[in-house]
Amino acid sequence: MTEELHLASLVVHAHPNECAVVGAAIADIPAARIHGIDPSGKLVVTLEGPAAGVILEQVTQIQQTPGVIGVALVYQHAEPLESMNVEMPDEYTT
């Protein structure tokens, strides 16, 4: 079976006064990255994992974090891991 890389982006809605706690909990998840935090309680997060089930477990972990109101999946992508090492031609290079 071919190894895969799964990527997902999320918007996490947290209580505004719990953003630091929620951010710290997300930062403890392997391969989770926080790309932005809005003071209103919104966090932009990406997740990586070897299978859809791993991503689902990470989303569930975030949903169950105290202070989290909700989690919205914005984008999900999967592709063979070996394709990540293939160089893509730049059509704009002369």
C-alpha cells in the first residue's frame, strides 16, 4: 500500500478568554500548526497525518479541548507521499 500524506485546514472557534489555553493545547498536537489567532476567538490551524483517521482523531481532540466552541473543516487533501518529492516545472520561468 502506498503511504499517503493528509493535510487539513481548520477554523477553531474558542471562547475569547480561552484562546491562549486552546492554542497551547493545539500546539501540543504533533504536526498541528497555528497560523493565526484573532482576539475574537478564531484560530487558523493546519493538521498533517499519514491517514484520514489520524486527522479525524486530531480534530476530535481539538473539539474536546476545554474552551473550544466549534471546529470547522475548511480544506482537506491527500496524496501519495512519494509525489511530495517530485519537482514541479515552473511554467512562468523563461
